[in-house]
Amino acid sequence: MSNVIIREVQAKDNQAIKDLVINTLAEFGAKGPGFASSDEELQDMYSAYLAKDKCFYVIEKEGVVLGAGGVAPLDGEEKSGICELRKMYFDPKLRGYGLGKKLINKCIDKAREIGFHAMYLETIPEMTVAQTLYKSRGFEYLDCSKGNTCHSACQIFMQKVLTHG
């Protein structure tokens, strides 16, 4: 796919990210509390990711945000060295072009650069393509959740050990 860039979030992206998260989750039947669509940070993603131990990216095509994902310390385990892959969502028009792999690799590299030793994520059973991507990047299933993400409706938990090299 041409004319696509991956860049760090800007203030002007806030509404587009919020819409992307809500619409993608709704596409998979994930509505209401307990999902990322209820997270307070969705009100201002730019400001939420200004800290040095956080980073959030958008995928933009011709000025339109069609994908997103980022890294932040795992809520409730901020001192553990575990980060969370947060809000990695793609508009249907962006899927199937290998951009998920590019974005997750960028997030993994950034997590290593920050100094995290593991990356955690939560998802739902319906997001099977996403799980295939996560497994291809070295994520393994966990039996239970970690931290305090407030995503009580998520049923799939995965983690990747980040080797530094």
C-alpha cells in the first residue's frame, strides 16, 4: 500500500484515534464497559502519551488515520518492567498489507529502547487475525490477566519476553 506513513501521535489525531478504537471494537461486537473504548485516555491520546516511558503511533494514508498502536507501562505494574501494547487497531481498508507487522515491530523496538523486559496485551476471541499476528511476533498465551487495565471484558491475554540485542 503506497502513500502510507507511520508516525508518532499528534494532538490533531485524537478524534480519529477515538473513532478508530470505538468502530473497530464495535465491528467485533465489543461494545460497552470493559473494553478499550471506555478508557479515559481516549479523550486525549496525544497528552496521554507524552511521558518518556510511553509512545503512540498512527498509520496515516493521505492525511487520514487508518491505524494506531502504542506502548505504555502496564497499569498496576508500573515498576515491573512490563509494558502493554495498547490500542492497536486498523481500519478494514488498511488490513492485509503487512502494516500490522510493521507497527507491532516498531512498538516492540520502542519498548526495548525504553527498557521494558516484557510486553503484555489483551484482546478478545473474535480478533483471530490479530492473535495470529501477535503469535508470529513471539507472543504467547497466558492463563490470566496482569495489571489493572480495566479491560474486564477481554478474555485473551498474551505476553512476549523482550530480549535486548
